[in-house]
Amino acid sequence: MSARRALLLALAAVSAAALWSVRARPDRAVLPAVEVDDFTALSGRSAESTPELWERLKAMGVAAAVLREESAAELAGRGDAMHFSRGEVDKWRALGLVAESAGPRPDSLWAKDAKALARLSSALAARGIDVSTAIAAGGVRVIELPPGVDLARVPAGFDPESVAVVSSAGLIPVAASTSSVAMVAGRRFWIRSLQVSARRPQLLRAAHGRALRLLILRPAPGAGLEETVESMRAALKVVRGAGVASVLSAVAPPAPVGGAAKYARLFLFFAAGLFGPLLAARTGLSVAQSVRSWTLSRAPIASPVPETLAGVAASWAAATAAGLFAVAAATPECREAFSRSWTLWTLSAAPAVGAAALFGSEGPALRWRWRAPVRVRDLAAALVIVVVAGAMLAPRSALHAAGLWESADRLSAAADLLWWWPWRWREILIGVPCLVLTFILVGRRGEHDAPRFLGDPRGWLIPGLLAPAGTIAAIAGGDVPLELSVAHGAYAALLGAAFGFAVSALRTRVESWVLRPRHAGLLT
């Protein structure tokens, strides 16, 4: 058995073990949530006065209610307390409306409700503000503030009555967050906010995109309460159909890995991101050449279709094995902590190493190019490479910068069966088509009619490495379920192969047009 086959078998065995172990420990949940302020605005009543609304939402499948923390200024402006600022009191005294020794004191809070006063006192104490309390005539409780306190910057927590009514309805109270994550029952959930009228692809990507997801469903602009509730019922049906739990599991966190084992697993994790795409591409080339020999001896008219499809399938299988190996190499906490950096590493390191290995052997010619004066077209080519690389590594930022994000978002929402394609677009549109062209051009080497225009397979293989790199990154770098990642990779390989054959046919047409003799048109 060759060393390459032994390595592939080892990867397959470790990958199968990783898939089995992850399936045995499911820890996924999607909590559909609503913002309390949005629905109180639709109903025209406060949260505590509409308990039937929250019970209705709970029965539909809503799991959490997002509450915005109030400030001390909002609490006073709502009427639970009265704030007398220094400027206001001084104005009253200057007009003779209040005597110097009577009336409210400057920078004071008055409240009859002891609970409201205690809430304000606790909020001020939590900010380290020293206050004094007293009881005025008529049983009014007074808080005297130091000069210069801005109550708008003093958080006063959540309305206890709102928390009580949503909790009694069975909803989990969740604090609103300005970041991309929120803490729910001591666990970190990634936030995704969509309108209740969102289409099925958007809802499915939100449900499957993270292991722990807080999906906030907002009312559509101009929609009424009943219309919003009906749209939410349809959206929740799609989310339930995704098959992800809507309750928190009681899975105990795994024991932390420390010491040398932690760094060894981290090294294997990043090694899989570098060598996995290279090994997958090499496997695809080897299988394509083997199948080509069989095709030429049995059915030469079918060439190059069988060997190309076999090479794409072998590359996808090897990349899938490498991705599952990366899953087994690193703990879930490690993969989550290094998700962004590892994904960028996987997508960029293998093409860079491949380009250095393929074109670095040119020797004197390469050194001559580096020593030659820089021309305008060299700068233009470098700029194009930088822009293309940035667009491939950070597509959302690039689309926002180009002003095309809205159009791309509508396009991604319109793909019903292919709702997952924005996750695998690099493989479908770039990686697999370039691999197809690579296999075809490598198979045609040595033929008398070998292509000359854009016919260097090395130039196609470098972007073709995005196919196995994207597969590995999708399996080990994201939170998409492994079963879906593997299946989506197979679908992406099929779609990309079809697109690649179309590009190959177009390249042949362009080649024949570019290379045809100039007098051919005069002779025909």
C-alpha cells in the first residue's frame, strides 16, 4: 500500500470517528424571540396589561422575550418618580413660585412608591453614586443626588412587572444586546434579527448557521398586530421544520484541554487547514489520471467527462475527510475561538503555498521578472489580484463597499431549494469550475492539439484550491451541522462541475476565435 493511500485511509478513519462522536453529543438550539417593545407598540398597551399576548406567542412557538434595560431618566419620565433638576428649581425660586426653604431641593428624585425608589437607589449605587434618602411630608420618599448626575446614563434594570408577565407566560427574559451575542441562562447565543415576513432561505440559514442561535423576529414596517402574528406563525413553522431544538439542552460542558495536548490539537487544526486542500487536489489529480487511462482504453469518445467527474468526486471526498479530521483535532471551544482566523487561513494559505510551489520552480525567469522595472500593467495586475482576493475572503464587506449588498441579499433570499448557496459560493462559482479546467488541461498535455490560450493548468489549479479549502472550512470552521455541511459539499461539487464544463466549452470557443488565422475570414 502506498503512503498516500495509507494517509487517506487514516484520514477517513479519524473522520468517521469524529462524525460519530459529534453526533453522540448534540448541542444545538434555536430560540425564536420577540422584542417586548415592538409588540407593546403594536398593541398600544404595556407589557403587563397584555398577558394573553405573551401566552399566545408562547403557544405559537416563541421561546424568549427580549427586554431593553431602562435608564433612570426613562423611569422618572414614565411617572414612577419625579426628577427636579437644579436649573428647574432655581428657576422656580427666581420667579417666586417656591420659597428658598420650601419645596423640592435641587437634584432630587421624589417617589411615593417604595419599590420604584428602591430600584432607583440600587441603580445609582451600582454606578457608585452616593445618595442620601429622606421622607418628606405626605410620605413622599426623596433621593438627593450629587451635582452633575446624568440620569440618562444610569441603567435602572428591567421593569419588574414586564419580566414577571413574560416569565409567567413561559418566555425566557433576555437582555437586549448591542453586540452579536446575548447571554441566555449562562450560555452565549448568537443573535440574528429578521422580519417576520422573511423568506424561507433566510430563516433556514439563520436556524442552521450557528449551534446556539437567538432568532429575533421583528414586525414588518406598517404591519398591524394581527398581521404580524400571522406572519410570525408562518415563520415559526419554517423554523420548526428545520429540525433544531427550541429548548436549552442540559449537556454538561466538556472538560477543558490544557497543557501540551491543547497546543498539539491546535497545531493539527491549523495543519489540516493548510495541507488538507493540497492533499485533496493531489488526490483528485491522481484519480483523474487513473480514470483517464481506463476511459481511453474503453470509451475514448467519452473523454474527458468521466475522469473529470472522478477527479472532482475524489477531491471532494478527500476534503471532506480532512474537514472531519479538523473537527476531531480541535475542541468546540477552540474551533469557536479561532473560527474567523482559521477560516481565512484555510482559504488563503493553501493557494499561496500552491502558487509558490508551482511557479517558484521557474528559477531564472522568475528572478528576471522580479528585477525588471515595474510597469503600469504590473501595478494594475497587482491591484486586481488584491481586489479579487479581498472579495473572495470578505464578500460581505466587498459587496457593502460596492453598494451591491441589497441586490445580493435579495438574490440569496430568492433561492428556495438552494437556500444554502451563499455559504458555498466559492466552491460553486470558482473552486470546482477551476478544478474541472485543471483536470481537462492536465489530461490534454502532450497532445498535438494541446490548448495554447489560457492553457496552463497551474493558473487554473491555484483558484481551484478554493474548492477543497471551502469544503474544509465549511465543515470545521462553521456551526452548520456536519450532515448538512457534507451534503451541501456534494451538491456544490455537482453544480460546480456542471458550471466548469460550461466554462471549459466557452474557453475552447474563445481560444479558437483568438488563435484562428487573420485571413481565415477572407478565405471563407
